[in-house]
Amino acid sequence: MLKPAQIAEVKARGFLINRGTENFSGRVVPKGSVFTADDLRTLSEIAEKFGNGKVVFTSRLTAEIVGIPFDQIDAASDYAAERGLYFGGTGAKIRPITACKGTTCVYGNYDTQALAEALHEKYYVGWADVKLPHKFKIGIGGCPNSCMKPSLNDFGIEGHRRPIFNVDACRGCKVCVVETRCPSKAAHVVNGKLHIDEKCLECGVCTGICPFKAVSHESETVYRIYVGGTWGKQTRMGTPLSRYVTREEIDPLIEKTMLWFKENAYQKERLGKAIDRIGFENFEAALFSDDLLTRKEEILAQPVKTR
């Protein structure tokens, strides 16, 4: 019979016990939320060689190979690693980074999977040994459709394209394609001219579709950042930062958020709870300063706070 310490040890490696058995589901984490055809063949091979032949996918877009006996866990791990796949995705640390299919979606405002892969290497892999107060989830969405629900992640990224309206180019068409296509019903032709009101979500759908080029967009995608979101037994909508950010700002903001989390949250306290306890204004002030980065090594060396 397996001991609790054995179950806990392999859980930290990404193997979760199957209820009522002594077999495990091994969680394989993809780069950028994408498995290649070769990866899928490898998953099938592992399922057949070491599990019960079944593979299931999680809400974090990882693949769990079901029914792996305890004494086959090392062999399954080695077989996967030899083919470039790795088990993991559990524990009080950064979790697998998820992204919507904005890379290929008609509504996607940027390459979400490329961003996810870059953050996977830099933080999921690079910070794998950093013990945090609780799990830390990053969700990447390509537009305000929110398919990946960035606002329900500890750090959510949502791409926007801000429309630029050229009133001189507007012909005030009787049937305006911008007004027709606007999903938030923010575009209206009033007195012969297009008007875009405050309901605009800056989703980018309307940009470039006017035949007279009345509506274009800024050359760079901008990003709405949500912090402190959770979903489950205790739900908290992520709080949006007070301004959009650029791509160059995303990495340092993630790093500063995790450093703030490590320094300020108690063990088993989610980021959102810590923000509510200390105050969002204080959190955001720290996020938009360089203090946390200058104290990075000091913060990482600190143990997680206990109550």
C-alpha cells in the first residue's frame, strides 16, 4: 500500500492519484498551449506503454495520461523527456500557462501562442523552483471575447486594438459596415457621420473594414492586464490595471507580480486575497515602480510567510 509521502512526492512531479486506486494520471505540459503531431503520437505511446490507453485534457490545456502504476512513473517520465515532453503543472508555484487560439482566430489581435511559449520558457520553466504562497495562473487571451477568461487568472493578458477614426474619410454611408459589424454596438452613424461611443471594447473587429478607410487602428496591439482573478470554490474577478500596457511591459509586470505575491501573501493565500487585504492601490503602485526588481534576490531568498 502506498504511503502518503509517496503520493505527495509524485504529485509534486505532476502525477495525481486516481481515486480508489494506486494508479496515477501524469500531467504533460505543452509549450504555448500547443501539442505537435509528434507530441500527440508520443502521448499515445506513453498511454499504451505505461497507462491504461486513455488521455484526457485539462482546463489548463495540459494532457493527463491515465492509469500509470506507481512503479512505472519514472519510466514514463524518462520516455517523455527523451522525446521533449515533461510532466508537471502542480504545486504552490507558477502553473502551466494557457492561451486561446488567437494566433489563428479571426478575432485574435496578436500571436497568443507565441507569447505563451515565450512566457512558458521564461517563467514556467525558469521559475520552476520558486516556492510561492499558492498556485499562480497566467491566462492569455487574444481579444475581449475572453475565451481563455484572462480575468479569472492570477495574471490575465487580453489583447486590444484601439480604433482610430478619420472623420474626414467618413462618407456617412446609409448602411455603414462598421456600425453593422461592431459587436458591442458602440458604432453609430449620426447626422451623416460615424460616431464611436464609450461602449467600445477596442476589440479590433471594425478596424480596416471600412472601404473608405475611415477606421484604422494603432500599429501596436495593447494589452489589458487583470490581476488576482480566481475561479472555483471562491470566485474573484480579476482587477484590471489602470491602463493598457505594451508587449515590452508584460514580462517585468509578471515578474513584479510574482515577487509582490511572494513577499506579501501568506501561505495558502491566493493573490487576489492578498490584494484585497493590502489594497489594490498599494499593489499597483508597487507594480509600476522598480523597487521589487531591485530587491528580487532578497525577496526570492525569503521563506513564504505564515500567519
